[in-house]
Amino acid sequence: MTIQIIRAAVLHFPRQSQTPAADIQYFAAGGLVIDDGKIVDLNDYGLMVGRYPDADVVDYRGKLLIPGLIDSHIHFPQTEMIASYGEQLLEWLENYTFPVERKFADPVYAQKIADVFLQQLLRNGTTTAMVYSSVHKEATDALFSAAQQRQMLIIGGKTCMDRHCPEWLQDSAQTAQRQSAELIEQWHGKDRLYYCLTPRFAPTSSPAQLECLGELAQQYPDVFIQTHLSESRQEIEWVKSLYPDADNYLDVYDRAGLVRSRAVFGHCIHLVDDEWSRLSESGATIAFCPSSNLFLGSGLFALHKAREHQVHVTLGTDVGAGTSFNLLRTMGDAYKVCQLQGDKLDPLTGLYMLTQGAAVALQLEDKIGNLNIGTDADFVLLAPDFDTLSTLRLRDSSKTDNPADIIFALSMLGDDRAIAATWVNGCLAYQQQEEQLYAMD
């Protein structure tokens, strides 16, 4: 494959940082050099074209190139039930989630939705996602197969439930362990795919099932773990009744050996101090899902508490309770959740949570989340001028090289139209069609 130079303004976070806004690398007229799926070099375009005179140039002038976005919490079987009206968490599961997930017993249907799901990720600039599948092993196979075809870095897992859900969605402690182990052996570490042990949440997993999954976590220490934690107060009271001996909700997972690095807990809205301390100590991660939390009325995540306790926080769309696949929009909702609590989320910190911060939390920063030499060439081209309003709003920022203002405006105004192109593993995976805009001059 010929070496390519991607010409655009370029922004990324080259290292782990507690102050991302002060620790960016930005080239107003940048050149990103890629070869054989890897990033080879990055600097000003003039320097890069002189250093690689035989390279092919892909010209995205007027666009802002950032690392591929990372969605840390999303449900692939819920793609078709996005924007369903009127319920809170537990009723949402009963009335919408469980009936839809029943369809994924059919491998053909699962494959069809997997293709739709991954295309939605790409058209919204998401190149990596941490994905909940259904309880059906075949559905997880379909997800990984579709991701493999697209060369995407996907972390996914079969959802495990052996109680408090319809009988036709239940597995057992032993079945969950056996099928999860089979999926690990088949997919984990193959190409760009990783496995994630996935109990839906404590109420739908018996103590025996959690213990079986904990055994796998010990047997395979580099696999990921994902589940839900303290999303609603009603859920927390239910967990207390089911696990009366546990010190708190997180302790249910901890006793099973499921609290460690590479474990990601969705929501975490109503944590007690001991839970904050344990998350920090363990190196685990919180997936902040603001759009879903607002939609279901679950509550407001306290980002300032996570900062105080130095807990990793990433962002997740949580489709289908989340109302958009677009992570920039999700970041915009995170800003609003913080505003309601007298806190501020600056746009570069928000972008860090979607890129390098997420990669660091997942221990994948040597592969994704930044544009460092040697990492996988996953990146996105943002279009500040995707429509007439955004062109009007950002014409001054574009002229003065103010990438923070561009990111913030797109988090409020943007959608998939703000994604000019998505590249995965050094290949163009999605290209936005040009639209006729009203002239502003």
C-alpha cells in the first residue's frame, strides 16, 4: 500500500493527562502520514510532504482531524428500539428491551442488525465501541464477524442473565460461563477484536452466575468486564433486597471478582463514598451516559466526584436508551448535566474522554485514542461547515484556529452530518455526501 498524507487541521492528546485542555497537540495545517494501517508521522503538512515526496495526498483542508471516537457503553440489540417513549429503567427493560432482544435468537436477523449498527457507528465517527450483545451466543458471533469484516476495534460480549427476565432470555450460571469461554477462545485478541464478560446487572444475575463469570475473569485476566451500576434508586433498592449481605451495590460485583482494571461500570449515578473509593483503588472505569440518564430520568452523574476520587470516566451513548449514536452530541449532553450541578465540562476535556482518556482507561492507548506514531490509523474528519448554521457559527473560529470552540459548537449543533469521513485501520470506511449549502459570503 502506498504511503498517504492526510492533509487537514489535526488535533489530539498525545499522552495521559489530568488537564487535557492544556496538553493538546494541534497543527492548524497538519499532515498525518499513514502506511499499512498505522500512523507513521505527524507534523505540519509542509514538513510532511517534504519528508515523504512520493506519498499520495488526501486533501481534507477545511476539516478538523481527530482520533477515532470511542463509545464505552452501547447495546447493539437495542438499535431498532432507540427513541421508544415513556418509561424509566426497570419498565424500559420489561416493555421494550427484553421483547426486542428475543429476536436475536435468529442469527440471520442478528447479522442484519449488526451491519446496521456498525454502519451507524462509522457514520457518526465512532471507530471503537464497548458493546453489549444479547444473551444469544450467535448474536455475539454476528457482531464480531461484522466488525472483523470492517477491521474495527470492537470490545463485545454476550449478555448473561439467569433470573428476573423472561424465561426465553435466560441462560444459566453454567451456560453463561461455558458460552463466554467459547467466545473468548474464538474472538478475544483475534485481529482487532476483544471479549468482554457481560452480566447485564446484578438483579438479572444470580450469585452463582456472577461467581462463574468471576472465575473467567481470573482465568483470562486481560479480558474486559462490563455491567451496570447504580443507574436508578429503584434498582439500588432491588439490589439491596437481593444481596442483603453485600456492603453496597459495587460490593456485589467485587465479591465475585469483577472489580478491577479493564472493568467498565455503566452510569454510577448514585454511588456512596465507599464505592467511589473502591473504583479508584481498583483502576476500574465509569461510563458516563448522559443522554440515556436524561431520557430515562435516572439522575445526574457527579463528574466532580469522579475527579475528586481520580476515577477513570469515559462517555457512552447507551443506545437504545441513549437517543443518538453521535458521541459529540453525547458530550454536549454531558456538558448540560454538569451545568445543572454548577460544574463545567470544557470541550477539550470532553473530547479527551472520547479519545485518549477512554483508551487509557481501557489500557489500549498503544493502539487507539491518539495519533501517536505506531498506533492504528483510526481517525475522523470533522466538518465545521456541515450546514448553513454551523458555517455561520464557526466561520470566525475556523479562521482563528480555535479548535476548542469548533468541538464545543459541534457538540451542540452537530450530528452525523458533521462527520466528513471516518477512517479505520488506515482505510476510508465512511464518506459523507456533499450537500448544497447557502453561501455565507
